[in-house]
Amino acid sequence: MSPSPRSLPPLSRILLILCLIAALFSIAWVVFSGNQVRELTLAAGDPEGESYILSQAIAHVITANNPKLHVTVIATSGSDENLKLLESHKVDLATAQADVPAGASARAIAVLYRDLFQLVVRQDAGVHQFTDLANRPILLQPNSGEYYSFMELATHYGFNLSSFQLNFVSNQQADELFRQRKADALFRVRTLNNEYITQVVQQAQGQLLPLEQAEALRVHHPTLEPAVIPKGVYQGNPAIPLTNLPTIAVPRLFLTSTRLDNATVREITQILGEHRREIANAIPDKHAEIRPLVTNFKRPSPTAGTGIPQHPGAIAYYERDRPTLFSSVTSFLIKNAGLFIAISTLPAGSLIGLWEWWQRLKQRADERKILADQYVQAAIQNMDIETNLHPQLLQKQLREKQNALEQVFNQAADDLVRENISQESFRTFNEAYKTTREVLERCMALASEELLDHYIKQLVDVLQSPPENSVITQEKLNDILKQVETSLIDKEISQESFRTFIEAYKTTRDILQNS
């Protein structure tokens, strides 16, 4: 008969009580964690845009299929703001154009659909091709990815920022300016049959222009793809446009960051892949034209040129049918059961081969740890930075380090999926990866600030020692401006830094003109 609790020594009774309390606490914590709802935030762009409407449907279906995940969709000005919110960890999920530069922590989950470059001009503006837009007032949305897309086009055709009169306004303001003939064109990156584009071309005397040379643009911008705006897509009779128009497409990505755990991302990816009909049905009837977009959901291509790695949780779903080491061994044992029965009847001396096989399995485990340690070391090595360089050369070095770091991450994630390294080892590597990434990001920000200071110093030098000839002075200012525009396009400085420079540039120009 086992002793009763009262017959135990006092210390043993105390230990027993503590164990019971710990067990009850553990059970309560498991129950609490199991019932806890995970709150996620999704940055999705303009409330009237396809991205926002589709995101609301996705959020609804995620919660419907997993009540422990609650996704709140927020409106933003567009891709640029979405990516900044994602990088600053103010949101957990985001949609964005693939050609807009993302932060180092961004991770791809899926491609949602393709956006198209759509250039609309007033019918009486005398604009027949992109090159006719020089010195014309053009409307863009503020803080959206459309600015990057427009400048990709402009640079390709030999223009720079000062070649146009760019106005950053909302859709409502753009509509008013367009109707009042205070703007000659507006540029949008939207899906076909977009409601806003339809309104402009049907009711505001807007006309779509062809945008050619997509294949040439892909040389420097591999995320871009050739596309066509079909004849009559915005109106059948009379047809708008009158003929098929060549244009350029860019994927719309569904993104998260390295902060979101693998299990949650895998669940979200699975819902995107297996519940498309539910997502389509969750889109309101007044936006029924958006429902076909769900057929475009797919895995991001590693050769798409986005530079954004896929999240390991998404990879785990996409490669769910790839056999793992455990399933391969199990399958082998099942298929060869008779062989192992026969082996078991052999003399003991004949089982040496089995012992060697077991030793090889043990060696395999050691190799997994060595491989994980190599990944940690490879990540840390990217913090070895030569800082005594010109800001542009420093940024080039940092970008190379960032690319190398992302390659290491992708390789480690791939080996995790293939079970070449363990989950625990990957978590250790991930800490080294995040630390290195943050160091590189801080160095990149400092280099960007130094580059801005360098450009502003050039303005100060012109101001302090102006040439006698005003034409030469303006040429010098224009040359500095072109350098800064190139740095903006090459992502060496941010839009905020560019605006700071423009203010200094205008001040310098005005002082020189009035002196």
C-alpha cells in the first residue's frame, strides 16, 4: 500500500503540494493560450482600391477558418506607407507593389494579382506618348508605390524629376484638377477595369495611352512584366480603349515580416491557397468585378527579382508535399518490412552493419548542428564593415552585405524545411540573423544621412562661391539636382531626405536669383 500524503515527511508534503500547484498552473496556461486570440494588423492601401477590398475579404476568411486569428485591415496611402509600417513593426501584414523597395525584415507570403501601369491624359491635352509629358502637370498619389513606378518609366525615357510638374494628391483632388483642366495627365498602378480609372475615362474626358518597351524596362527592373489593356475593357460601345494597348504589369504582393512566427504564416498561406472561393464570396456585390482576382493567388517566384525572401512558414505550406526525412525512413521501413524480418534472424555477428547504420544516423545529427553553426557564423561575418568610405560606396558595400545575409537566411530556411537543421538550431541562427540585419540597417540609415549632408554641402559651396555667370550657376545647381534624383531612384536616399534637399535647393536657387 502506498503511503498517504499525511504519512509523508513535512518536506515531501510541501514538494508534493508545489508539484500539484505547478501542474494546475501549467494546465491553466495551456487552456488560456489555446483560447487566446492573436490580433494581427494588415496595411492595405486606399479604401476604394482593389488591394483594400480584397484584404478585407481575406481577413474575414482567415478569422472564419481560424477564430484564434483576428485580422484588422487599415487604410493607408499605398505601398510605400505599407512597407514603412511593416518595417517599423506597426503592422503584421501588408500588401505592396513588387517594384517598391521593401525593408530587410519583409518576407513574402503570396502574389495576390497583377497591377497595370495606366497613364490617362486629357483628350484635348495634345499628349500622344509618354515623351510628350515633359513640363506637363501630372497627378500622382502621395506616399504610394506609383511614384517609384512613374520614375522607372521616366528614367528609362531619359527624363528626371525636374522634367515634370508632379502633383501628389488624393483621388478626389485628382478628379477635380483633371476636370478643371489644371492637370494634363494622371498615373495609376491598378488592375484592369478599375473603378476610378473607369470613371475618369468615361466621365472626365480621359484617354489611356500605350506604354511600350516593357521588356527593355525589365533589364533594370526585373519585377516588371509586359501586359496589355484590352480593347473595350473600360467600355464596350464605343470601345474604351479603341485598340489593345501595350503596358507594363507589376505583381501585388502579400507580405509579412520576420517577426511573425512560422505556424501563423503557414496557416494564413494555407487559407489563401485553399479557401479562394470563400474569399471571393466575402467580397461585397458592389465590388463583384474584384472577385476574379482570387484566381491569381500564387507562390512568389524566386526569380521575380523582388529581393524579398519567402517566409519559412509560407515555404512550409508550399512544400508540404515534399517528403521529409522521417516520412522517407518510415516509408522505407514499411516497404522493406520483410527484409528487416529476415535480417532479425541473422546471427549477432551479421548485425554489425546495422550498428554502423545507427552510427551514421548519429553522425547525421552532428552534421546538422555543424551546418547550423556555419549559418550563424556566416550571418555574423556580414557585420564586418569598412566604414571609411564615401557614403555611396558604403551603401554599395552594405547592400552587398544585406544581399549576402538574405542568401544565408534563404539557405538556412531551405535546410530547415528539408530537416537538415533543427528548429532549435534555426532559432539560434535567427537571433544572429536579426542582430546582423539591424546593424546593417542602422549603418545604411547613417550612410543615407551622410549622403544627404554631402549634397547639401555642395549647395552651400555654390552659395558661398557663386560663379559670375548666372547660366553656369544654374547648370551647377541642375547637376547637383540630377545627382540627388539618381540617388533617390537608386534608393540611396529616402523620399523624406529628398524633400529636405528640395527645400534647401529651392532656398539656394532663390537666394542666387535675388542676389
